[in-house]
Amino acid sequence: MNSPDPAPVLDLIEAFRRSKTMFAAVALGIFDRLERGSADAQTLAAEMQANVASLERLLDACVGLGFLRKSDGCYTNQPVAATYLCRSSERALTGYILYSNEVLFRMWANLEDAVREGSHRWTQTFGLEGSIFDHFFKTDDAMRTFLLGMHGFGLLSSPKVVAAFDLSRFRRLVDLGGATGHLAIAACERYPELRAAVFDLPRVIEVAREQVSRSVAGPRVDLMAGDFFKDELPEADLFAVGRILHDWSEEKIRTLLEKVYARLPAGGALLIGEKLLNQEKTAPVPALMQSLNMLVCTEGRERSLSEYRALLEAAGFRDVEGRTTGAPLDAVLAVKR
């Protein structure tokens, strides 16, 4: 009897090494430096105060991963690195990479305990108590790193989320927990008659202001400080929540959905951006990994469309539809009848 192919096991044995190679190169500023011009290992090592031979191994590994090009001993960024791995790029994913390196990589080391105890690992890993976002926003730098990381993902996801359904009938969108405003911007850029608002904590709004000002749709995006759990919601005929519901327990989700439903007029709707699990909750893999990430980091999880439908209908919504987008987030639309 032939043995099964060990490739999936061998690949996963090494998978974290590839991730950590990218994390380390971003943290050391390699791609940022090379965006200013090609350089050899010796030059880079002198500038970064690193061991030449060791740095060369890391650089060569980045060549192998497709992030760098090597010619006559000099290294140059490939387009994918210039676009996503440099802090200066408008489409940078560096914020989330740094957060993954400094926070998630350490917390995931305690996944077994998260499974045993059914709770996040902030206290075990960092000795911290309190709300999950107390840790994300512990310092202004930590908050900014996290938000800009989410912004990079938002630029990939939000245009697909707002295009998943025809939203042209709506006139006022309020994105609850809208962070840097990427969804509000994408919606206004796609729907010229729409006005939008980002509703988030005061410290977040200051970061959102920078991003919104860069968009041609910026004049149609308002910035409103508030806490969607504690404060009265602004007036809107379309609310949005992106990467929000998966953070929280079902009790808190029910509270928020009921609050949104009560604020909407008849015919108004809620747009949700989340990764959708299939009906059996066995795929797709990115949603499964994100659900484990929620276990490690929050009190929430990823859900299937039928699970979201049950929560939404319990709050009074009807006509709940879901769409897979091919982007990091899928879309759900629920209407108040």
C-alpha cells in the first residue's frame, strides 16, 4: 500500500518559518531601505548594525520567497514588496505584519491553552487584563500600527464588499467602527449620490482624518467620534460593520444588532463585512484560520451565513443575503422591512 503524500505536513512544518522571515525583514526595515535604492549585504548590514553573513541569509531567503531580486550581489525590491511591504506605500500591509510579528506570533504560541480553556491569551502572553481593544490601543503608536494594518486589508476588501450588492438606493451610510474610513471611502467612490460617515472612537477618528482627506470622495465622508455600544447611533438608512461582529460574543452582537435595527428606517439595511464559513464550517481555510485567531485574541469567532442570518433575523432583519467576494472579506446585507 502506497503511503499518502506527506507534502501538506511538510509544508506546514515550514510555514511559520516563511511567515517569520517576512515579519523579520519588515521589522528590520529591509524593504523600506531598498525602496530608496539597491544595496549589497555589506552595505545593508552596516546601516542596520547587523551581522553581514546572517543578514545575507535573510536577504537570500527573501529572494527565494519572491520579495527581492539579486543581481551582482545587490538586492532590489520586487514590485510585490514595494507595494505591500514598504511603510511608504499607500497599499502597505506593514502595520498588520508588525502587529502579527509583535503580538499575534507570540499569542498563537499558546493556542493549545486557548483551546483547553476557551478564552483569549492576552493575560497568559502579556499579563494584561481588560478589553481586547485596551491592548490594541495601549499606546498611540500601537493603535496607529494596528489601524494602518487594517487599512491595508481594507483597501483590498472594501471595494469588493460595497460592490457585492447594489447599494445605489441608499443615501446615508454610517460605518460603525469604521477605523480609517476605507469602507466609507470605497462606498462613496462607487456610489456618487451617497454620503457616508465613519463612527469610531475619538483617537481613531484622528487617524481616519488623514486617510479620508486623500480621497476624491473625502468631502462626502463625515468623521464622527463615538462608541457604538454606549452612544446613540447617527441617523442613516444604511449601516455597515466590517471586521466588527467577529470580535464579540453573541450577547454583545445581539445588543448591537438590535440597536442598529431600532435606528434604521423601514427599508434601511445593514451591510456586514466578514469572512464567511461554509455551511459545515469546514472551509475556506482563511476563514478557519481567522476563527482560531479570534479564539486567541478576542471573545468572538467567524460564522457561516446561516449563523449570521439567525442573529440578524432574531434582531428583526429580513431578506438576509450573503456574497463571497474573492477578497479577504465577504459581504452580508440584511434589510429592515
